[in-house]
Amino acid sequence: MTRQAVWAVVTNMYDAYARGDRAGIDRLLHPEATIFDSEAPDLITSRTQLDKVRDARPADGPKETGVTPYDEVVDVWGDTALARYLLRVDYETGKPEIVRTTTVLRRFASGEWLIVHVHENTR
């Protein structure tokens, strides 16, 4: 059940992303989460930096039509979890992009799992 709970946090994050629900994503991220975003060259270490990366995404770029995480491998050690998976990003035109992704989560005193690190890699 714990692996399923962890995977649910990951899939809920992408569901929120697909809806354009920034607040929904942010509720699943620890306030001090770090991110290697596939579209940004540097490690994101704050919500302010994350918002700058989000805001810099070109509005006239390829239109995404869906994101689907799959082929997950989830391990849990106490209050720490590691999820490795592929993320398929579909576009209105052209071929989908496959992003290799690793997400680290922690379970906090409230029992809630939050994402503390995401690493995306397109190569």
C-alpha cells in the first residue's frame, strides 16, 4: 500500500500539471524541494526559481496534449521513497518525448508524502 501511496503522489502531480493547476502541483512539493527540470540547465532550489522557470516557458512552443508517467519502480525505506519512471510527453504535432525521471519523497509527521527532489533527463 505504501508504494501505491507514493506513486499516487507522483501521478497526482502530473494530473495537476496537465490541468494547468500550479497550486495543485505545489501542494505535493515540499517547500524546499529541489528540481532538475528537463528544460532548465541549473538545479532549482526554491519556489521562486521554479516559478521563473515556469514563467519562462514559451507560450508559442510545441503544444503539449498530455503527460503520462509509466513503467514505475518504487522503493520505500521508512519515511523515504524513491520513484523511477518514464514520462511520456505528447504534443499536438510531432513525436512524443520520453523523459527519464527520478523523484524522491519523504513522509512527514502528518503521514503525508511530499516530493523533495525531482530529476528529469531527456537523454
